[in-house]
Amino acid sequence: MKVFCKALSSILTATILAINFVQFVSAEEEPASTQLLPSGMTVSDIDSVFQKYVADCERTDNVEYASAEIGIFRGDEVLYTGYFGETNLKTHTPADEESVYEWGSISKTLIWVSAMQLYEKGMLDLNRDIREYLPDGFFRHLSYDDPITMLNLMNHNAGWQECMRPFWSHDGDVIPSLKDGLQSLEPAQVHRPGEIVAYSNYGASVAGYVIECITGQDFCQYVHEHIFEPLGMEHTAYAPDHSDNEWVYSRRRQMRSYKMSGLLMSYTDLGACLYYDFAYPAGAATGTLDDLMTYAQALINGDAPLFSSPETQKLMFTATDFYGDSDIPICAHGFWPEEHAVRVYGHNGAMEFGLANMIFDLESKTGLVVMINEPNGNWFFNTAPDLVFGTLSPDKYGASAQSAELTGHYLNTRSYHRGMLRFFPYLTEANLTNTDAQRLSGNVYQLTEENQSMLIGARDVDGIGTVYELSSQDFIRDNAYLLHLALFTVYLMLAVAAYHFIIIRRKMKKHGKLTVQRGGAAIAAGQLAQLISPLLALASFVIFAYYHGGIPVLLSGIIGIAQMICIAICAYAAVRSVITAFTVKNGKLTRCKYLFNTVGCLLTCCTILFFQMYQFWGI
Amino acid sequence: MEKLKHIFAIDRINISSGKNKTFLFIIVMLFFLVFAGFAYSPAAVFIEGILVAPMIPELVFQNEMKNHSEKLWGILPVSRKELVNARFFYMIIAYFCIYLVLFVLMRISLALQLYDRWQNEPEIMEMIAQRTDGAISVKQIFYICAITGFAVGLTTVSSQLRAFFKHDKLALSLRSDEFFKSTKSMKLTDKIIPSIIVIVVFLFMFFMLGVIPLNAATSIFAQLIIQLIISAHGIPFCAVILTFSFLRLWYFYTCATLEYDDLEL
């Protein structure tokens, strides 16, 4: 009996232990597909959504994407990889593990990680003037003596406007060194450092050059040695022509980019879309989905494989700028926090070739990377972040029911505020109405539209006024926006009027009906200048777009000098018209004609001067 | 003013005499546009400037030729300039009235949105609004289309008036089978400009629809126009295009006055 009881209890104990062991093992091996993501969906839910979209597109024979690659991970574990579409619609090459995409501005995180590595080693002081690291006289267009620190570069508030010189070249044989490239691109510094945030590719690339100066090593080589190689990222290139990785070089030239255009949404083949970046640290990294995911996983790895100490990695994700006077971060050492159901950190990238996104939740260690070959985006790129991380609920920060006064016209700081393209921001203003925003605590607002929200910070800056902060750029309120736009509109209308006055005068002369008047030549010259000046402004716009966001020095010089000549002619014509109107005996109609010409010439002069259309230097 | 009324009265008699295919054509086109505006898109108001506007001067000049009443002006105490003034004046007024009626009807169509009830695809203005990511609303697009259509039509009416005053046989040739033979005598510039206007409008439509892909150069112009349209609810764009059309009217009026004066009838 005793033996029987002992045997029975042993068997029972063993059974219980075995059951617990099986449950324990099963719990550790929970399938990736059933793991819950911050949005509340599981990976298999998300995959179903993707597959349904693909099936719907195929069923309706209406494919609205070229290709997309998506990776979802948690910690070291890859939960999901998805390859959709074709990288070459003509040869029907499917997207796969060997497809390479451009990181775009995600490349900037390589600069910030490198900077933190040097900071950790005591080689870089984030609060020190970067001019102390750079060669003497490196900057030639600075407007302020205030120090520009690495933190200013990370926060994109060093004060530079957008570059007006061509940023890219089609010719891979003409890529200058990073130093020469940056010196040719240097834009005007239009704000005091630390005052205004304006996303700056130039500023980020300067940070890369600072690292180059400190280490004495080519920046691309530094990144390979200290980031790519330690992580085993063998399929990523960083040089502007991809020459630092043969495999990527070859694969990249097989990729095609596509763009949906027109109301009928048909695809245009943009070709390989190879552009060679003069300031490559800001956006030249190119590689596979796996490599980008490896990099992202390293950034959230508690062991911080890219740093000597995990504390440095933690410091990297602490906020360096906030919304308004709140504690909600807007920037963390170059990484941009995004508010979804959870707060995520990361960066996205946009190039002529395509888009990429890398974001992760530091709490749950969940991350997402997306890469596509369409510069205008597609469904996968737009929906994946919300599917994984959810959306910012209107209640997350306790938005009050009280609507906030955000009326007015706002100019984007990431634009041209000095020089001949100064009229650009006036054509792209943001117009807010007070029914759009709700006030949170402090100077933070929340804009909600169709259950999706975004945050806006606000602050007052001396000499500038109210500034609204969005992620990566500020918007400055322009109380006289309509007046400025009206000035530009009248400038265009005067050109139309001048053209017609010229052709009417020609017609009348041809039929012998034109009477010779004193000052007629001055009037004619003034009208010609009123016509030519807007054509020059249009030419600057066309040249700017043709060179993919920049005007070469020679062409800008020609346009600038021509605009100066127009000012001189208009000023002379205005004075001459006034003198003739009041000194010579004229009928009322004739006098009105002279005065109209005077007003037209003066308005044209004012427009050219206000919008600095003559300025081709120091920009 | 009295002379203007008399000239208008004579032209009215000409129009209402006998069969008038052009008048019938205008009525049919207007009905078609109204139907299209309710069934497909209120943006049909834009097309009025191309389809109906050129018919208005033709209506008067063709019937004048048909009834041989152009010889009347040789004996009536009306100068050529007064004739030009009168016809420009009342035809522009007529065009404006027709356009106003069409605009009101299309505005009603926009409010009722009957086209949404049976179409599977979004209406064209909704597609444009989507493509601009909501930077400009459907209503704003409608007003911009309406103003642009008015401007195009005004230019077309004034251009046609000038052409008829310049070429005394033009109205006759348009009725007859000798149209192409007659137009050979027209100057190249007189043929090109109206053709260019029509081609540009259709090209713009094809670009917007993506039937013709935009290359880098042409997309730049489209981008500039779109920027002007988007800024300040499209007011700068509308101001510029209306200025252009009114100045074109003035130019064509001046040309008509000078050329008709010199014309040997």
C-alpha cells in the first residue's frame, strides 16, 4: 500500500510538473503572428489587412502600388516581413530580400548615432560651437555670431534656410568632396541659432563633416567601421554613388521608381532615378529591408551594441526640444517622436526614388520599417504605421472641449526667406481656422480630423512673433500675408497689362493711329521692364525645378542682374512719367495713362525689392 | 446709346429671320452642358467657354450674310466704329447673361450632387481635391473652374468678333462648303491663335487626367499654376486670368476697330 501510494504520488507530481513545463515552453514560444502590437492588432491581423488589399487590387485589376517592403519586429525577434509588388513593372521583378531601397533622410540617424558615439568617447561636446571643429572660414554666409552647436544641428534650429543651389547631380563622375559640396551649397542663415526649427539637409550634412573633421576619417568610412560592420549590415551602401558596396551598386541599378500621376492615377516609370547627392550624409544610405531592420533593432536593444554604454543610447532618446512649454518631446537628438496610440521614435526618408520609414516604441521594443519605390507614397507606406502603433486618440492628452484660436496665415520655415526665391513660401502658406484645434495644457494644441490627431506647439519669439511648432519644422505667422500675396498678384497682373499695352501700341502704330508723346519711350521701357521681371521670376522657378531644387550660380547671377536692370528702368520710367504728367499740357486721359504707368512701375519695383528677386549672392 | 439700341434691333431681326441652325446649335449645346453638369460634374460650366462662346458672334454675322443685310450699314447713318462698339457691347452682355444662368444651374448641381448617386467613380473636382491632399476644397475648385471658363469664353467671344470684323467673308465661308478654301486667305496668325487656345485647354485636361504623362519640363508649369491656384483659395490665379481675359477683350476690340475701319468692303 505504501509503495503504491508513493508510486502514485510520484506519477502525479511528475505529470503536474510535465504539464507546467509544457505550458512554460509554450508561453515562451508564443507564435509571432499572435503577438499583440501597440495598436491592439496582432501581426496576423495586419497581414490579413495587407493580403486583403492586395487581393482587392488584383480582383478589380486596379493595382495602386509598385512595390513595398515591410518589417515588424519586437526586440531581437522579427515578427513579420512582407514583400509586395514589383520593383520593375516592365520585367515583373518581384520585391524580395535582395531588393534595395533608398533610406532617404533615415540616413541622418547614422550621423546622430555617430555623434553620440564620439560624445561618449569625449571627442565631441554637443554644446560646443561646431566652428571649433571645422576648418577656419568654413562658413561664408553666417548672419549671426551666436555659436552653432551639434545640438542645434540635431534639432534643425541652426537658422539656415533651404539651399538654393542644386543639391544633386545626374552625373556620377562629378561628385565633389563633402567639404567642397557643403561649401558650394551653403545657404543663408536667416534665423538666430536656437530660435526657429527648419528642417535642414545642409545642417545635418555639416554634422557629418564635423565627425569627419574630428575623426580624420572619411565619414562614409567611419559609418561602415562603427555601425554597418559591427551590426553585420553587409547590404547597405552610404557613398553617393554606392561605390562603397559593390553588391548594392549592382542591385540599385536594377531598381526602378514609379510615380502615380494625373486624375486617372496611371503609373509613370521614372527610371532608375539615380541622383548623386552633394551632401550625401543627409540622405544617401541605400540597402535592403533586412539591414534597415537590423539597424533599427540595434537602436532599441537594451545592450546598446552601437555604444559602449546603454546610458548613451538612453541619452540619445531623451528630448532635446519640446512642444510649447510642455514635456511632450518634439525632437530627441535628431530622432523625431511621433504620437500614435503610443509614442514612437524614429525618422522617415523621402527621395526622388522613393520613401522609407523607421519607427519604434521604446517601451514595448516594437518597431516598423517600410520601404517603397514611389516618391509620392502608396497605401502600404501610409497605413502601416497606424496599423502597428495605432493613432493618436483625441483623449490621450486630455484635449479640452474649448476650441483654440489658431487663425491666420502661416509661412513654412523650411523654405526660402532670403534671395530670389523668397516668393515661394507665399505660394505654400498654411491657413488655419479656430475650429480645427483644441487646446491642451500650456501652449500645446491638438488638431483632430476624422479621428486622427496631431500636436502643435506654440511659442512667441522676439522679433518674429507667434511661431507654431510641428514635427521637424516651425510655421511663422505672417499678419500681412494677404498684403504680400496681393503685391505679388498685382505684379503678375501688371505683366499681363504691360504685354497688352505693348501689342496694342504696336497695332495702333501699324495702322498709323499712334500719336507721338513726350516720355513715350520711357513709358514703353517701363512697360517692357514690367513684363520682363515676372518672366525672370518664372524662369527662376523653372530653373529651380529643372535642377531638382536649386539654381546654379551663373544662372542666378544672370537673373539677379537682369532684375536689377528692371528696377532701374522702372524707377526711371516712374519718375519720367510723373514729370511728364504734370509738366506737359495733357488731356485728362493722357495724364491718367502716365500716372497709371508710374504706379505700375513703382509697384513692380516694390515687388522686386520686397521679394529680393535681384539677390543672387549669399543665398 | 440710341444707335446701339437700333443696331441691336437690326441684328435681332437678322437672327430671328428664317431657319437658324446656329441658334439651334447653341440651344442644344446649352442643354447638353446643363445635363452634363447635373449628370456628371458641375465643372461642365468650364467647357461653355469653348463650346458655346464662339457661337455667339457667329449667330449674328452668319445671318447678316445670309440675309445680305450687311449692305444696310452702307446706307444707315452708322459709322464702322459705332457698329464695332455696339456688337462688342451687347455680345459681351449676352455672353455674360448666358454664363450667369449656366453658373447658377451648376451651383445648384453642386449643392444637389445628383451625379454622386449613380457614378461609381468620384466626380472630377473631388478627384482634384483629393490629389491636392485637401489643400483646396471642391467648392473652391468649382469657383475657379467657373471663373476660368468665363475668362476663356470671354477671350473666345472677343477673338471671334475681331475675326469676323477683319474678314468680311468669314461668316459666309463658315456656312458654305468652301470653308477650308476661304480660310486659306486668312493670315496664319489668325488661324493659329484660336487653335492654340483650344489645344492648350485640351492638353491641360489630358495632363490632369494623366492621359499624357507630364515630363519634367511641363510639370514645372503645371506646378506653378497649381501653386497659384492653391494659395489664398485661388484668388491670385483668378485675378490674373480675369485680367488676362479683359485685356484680351480690349486688345481684340482695338484691333477690330482699326481693322474694320481699314477694310475695303
